[in-house]
Amino acid sequence: MTKRSIIKIDEKKCNGCGLCIPNCPEGALKVIDGKVRLISDLFCDGLGACIGHCPEGAISIEEREAEKYDEKKVMTNIIPQGENVIKEHLKHLKDHNEKNYLKEAIDCLNEQGIENPLKEEQETKPLPCGCPGTALRKIKVEESEDEIEIGKQKSQLRQWPVQLNLLPPFASFFNDSDLLVCADCVPFAHANFHSDLLKGKSLVIGCPKLDDVQSYEEKLTEIFKNNNIKSVTVAIMEVPCCYSLYSSVESAINKSGKKIPLIKEVIGIDGNKNH
């Protein structure tokens, strides 16, 4: 069992219409006793393809202890449903940038001699389900050693979303990455944020004053446990409330049982680094 994102169904709101079920090709949902039920944690990827198809708003995503999602078992449900369902499932994984799960799914198709029906599409195409703004995606960054004029720097953002509360611990862009954990005021204060702090890193942001720091610590612990994080840089402002973010990251690394290099960057109100 591990703590991860998984769907939650409000039985009081659910009317058993079943409109969500066709949009869960993984086979995690069924109508039982007049209500839609999550029949197996193993089949729910926690990405929420079903949410936008519930007219009653009965489905949401929560963080809880659940069995780890199993793509191979999901494919045993999906393959018998035919090419269109296979394609939608692969597209669902691709739109959320879940490259590891997508590779597992395609490997399953290859093992059974089934052609991959997924056609090449734009990586950043909005999701047809839920909120398009929360779709996981990587962003291609053009690398250049040339000096960049002030005001013409290129974005170094490599993924979306960036808010820690919106990110699942198993997002593929975390694995084998250098991670920047950033207080959300830092990019506004530090003029060279993209080139100086963000370049080459995956990113999570949050506000330790306005959000629940304990939930940050729990989420970060899961990220560190379930991914090979090469290093962590914590960028905070010089104000006192920001330092709890660094403490949470430090505690999360300890709880993960891993030895991950930790770097602290403190940005002054004037935008300069404090040394």
C-alpha cells in the first residue's frame, strides 16, 4: 500500500447514471446497488478521466493509502474491448504525460501482436475531461549557450502543472530529475529565476504561509520514495514564514529513507540571493 491520488465517489451525490463508466476504460468503475463504485484500486490511475463526465459532480480526487496502480492488469481489461478503447486509454496516458505507463501499455500490445492504434498528436492538446489546466505535460526547452538579452530569456519550465497540491507523486517527469521546490513568491522577486534556478530541473511550488505545510511534507515524502530524485534545491524568500518550507523538505527526505543532496537558496526582498 502507498499514499497516492485516487478517485473518490460521493454516494450522496451519485445517482447511478453510469455516464462516467465509458470514460474509465481501465475498468475501475461499475454500477452496484444503484451507485457507481470503485471496484479496485489497482485499476484506478488517479488521473480523473471520469470526473468531467459526472453530471452530479460526485467524483473527485483524493490522496489516500491505496494499492499501487498496475498498468499490465489494466491492459487485460482494455484489450478485449477493442481498438477504439485501446486508443482512448493510450491517448489518456499520453495527454497526462505518463510515459512509463504508456510504455508498459504498448509493451503489452506488442506481446500480443496488437498494433498500436495511437496516432501522433500534439502533446499539449487540452484534455477532454476534467480541468485542462491540470493536465500533466512536459514542455520542450531550447538549450542555448548564447548570452540572452535581458527581457528575452526563454522559459525553462519543463512540465505542467507546478503547484504541489495538484501533482501526483508518480508523475514521470520527477524520475531521474533534479527537483526545485520553490516558494511561490520567489519567481516574482528573482529576475533571473528561469536561468538561475529553474534551468534543467523539475518544479513544484507552494506557499508555506497560506497552505498546509504538513500536507506538503507528506506529498514530498511520497515523491522522494517513489522516484529517483538526483538532488533537491529549495528556493525560499528571506521572510520568516518561508523557512518552514525548507524544514518540510528536509524532513520529507529523512522520512523517505534516501540520501538526496539538499541545497538551500534564499532570495532577498530586493531579488538578490542571500549568501
